[in-house]
Amino acid sequence: MLTATTLALLCLFAFLAGLIDAVVGGGGLIQLPALLVLLPGVPVPTLLGTGKVSSLLGTVAALRRYAGQVPLRWRAVGTAAAVAGVFSFLGARVVSRLPQELLPPLVLGLLVLIAAYTFWRKDFGSIHAPRLPASREPYYGAALGLVLGFYDGFFGPGMGSFLLFAFVGLFGYDFVTASASAKLVNAVTNLTALIYFAASGQILWAAALPMAASNIVGSTLGAHLALRHGTGFVRVLFLLMVSAFILKLSWQVFFGG
């Protein structure tokens, strides 16, 4: 099932996912379709669980760059992370119990929606929204954690971008603080979903661990690449690759190719 060539390709796409996630976000839009295309006989929940290993370690690697350098508003971010963690676990449980024949079309539809969002989204760093009163931030954080936590456990790609949008557009954080906050929440949701997938035996470890190592390397390189060359050329590559994956998945879903 897992040949050396397939594993090498999965590691390549995990590397690209880490790189692009560090630059423009949305790396899961590359990693999950790669798993779906290259491992067509594996149940979708197992592919989601396998991808969570890579996503978690890549997110933690990125979070370490912020540690001690970016002050977080813990009442909001901590509440969001705690609630998101619980609902991410529930999302993973729900997707594992859905009929398997429903998942490929559902995943394809979500990929199309998230790809369209990624294409049209604004520059988060240029949004200027008023900051919420400190007393109300935990309530908004809890609502944010409920919705996006469940989404990350159930599906996942685009989670980092959604969190950035919320922390900048709704909470009024600057881009760096929003990025650090998003990484913290995303790390918790990845961890709790991963706990469920691991406990239910829905992780292909032979692929997950090499992909995780590749994702960490890509994430580290992506940070340097963004500073040196900007995000424009990486964004174009990102959208081209996602479009190719969507076309491939569409063929499989509609024509059984």
C-alpha cells in the first residue's frame, strides 16, 4: 500500500505544506489532497488522523518561534484554545462515524470552498478593527473555539487562515500577535483531534512520522523564504497545486478515475 515512491511524494507535499503554511497559511489544502490522491484505498478518517500528526508538529515548530517574543492576551486566547480543543475532539469523533461513501464528495466540496476563500481573502495585516473590551474577549474566544475547533477536528484545512482572520478582524490584534495566537489554538485543536484518531487506531504511522519531519523542515524554511522573497510567488504556486488536486479529486468522485 505504502511504497517508497508514494512515501517520498507524501513527504514532498508535507514539506510544501509546511513551507506554504508558514508563508501564506492554508498548508492543509496541500497535505490533505495529497493523502487523498496518493492513498486512495485508505479510509478518509485515517488520512485525516495521519495528516494531524504532521500538522501538529509543524504548528508546534512555528509556535516555538513566537514563544517569549510575542505577548498573548491569555484570557481570550486561552479560552479559545480550551474550548476549541474540546470541540476538535468532537469533530474528529463525528467525521469518524459518518458513512465512508459520503466523505470523498464532502471533502471535495469543502476543499473547493476553502480554496475559493484562500484565493479571495484580504491581507489580514491591513485590517484595522476595534479591540474588544477585555471583559468580553473570553466570551468571543469561547464562541470562536466552539466553531473553529469543531471544524478543525472534522476537516481542518484553512484553519490557520480562519483563526488569523478572526483574531485580526474581530479581536483587533496586530498581525504578529494574531499569528502567534492562531498557532497556539491550532496546536491545541490538532493535539486533541490527534488523541482521538490515535486512540481509535486511525493513523498510518509509517507515513505520518516522515511527513511530520518534512513538514517541520518546510515550516522552518518558509519563515526565511517569506522574509527574503515575499509571499506572491508562493501564493501562485499554492493555488496552482490546490487547483490540480481539486481536478484530480473531482475526476475520482464523479468518474471513479
